[in-house]
Amino acid sequence: MKRAPLTIADVKNKIDELVGKNICMNVCRGRKKVLKYRGVVENAFKNGFLVKLAGDELPTSRLSYSYNDIVCGEVIISEAK
């Protein structure tokens, strides 16, 4: 059975539920490059959201993405267990 496509409104609602919760995130950077991060969704805005990384994984401790990145499949987010 084919899954219904995600809309930006669906993604925004899901990210709003994850604000303040621990997440695991896979970011596709092309040509078999997938970066994996752990962090907390810090804020959700009108056009995007902000993730505070756990630990010192990057020189910057925050990353921002748009909801369109999730719709296109470039970013995959799941709640950490």
C-alpha cells in the first residue's frame, strides 16, 4: 500500500510535538554521506526549526533546518529512546 505524501503542515505539527525532547537525526549530504546527530529540538519557527546538539560534535552547537528538508527526505528525525 502506498503511503500518503508528507505535507509541510504535517511535518511542522510533528516537530512542534518534539520541542524539548531528545532526537536522533540522519542528514543526507549526498554521494553516500550520511551524518548522524543526537540532540534536542530547541525551537520551532514558521519556516524551520533549531536543534541543539548533544556533546561537542561540531564547532557550532546548533543546527537549523527547514521543514522542506524533511519532506524531501534529506533529513530524517526520530525520537531518541
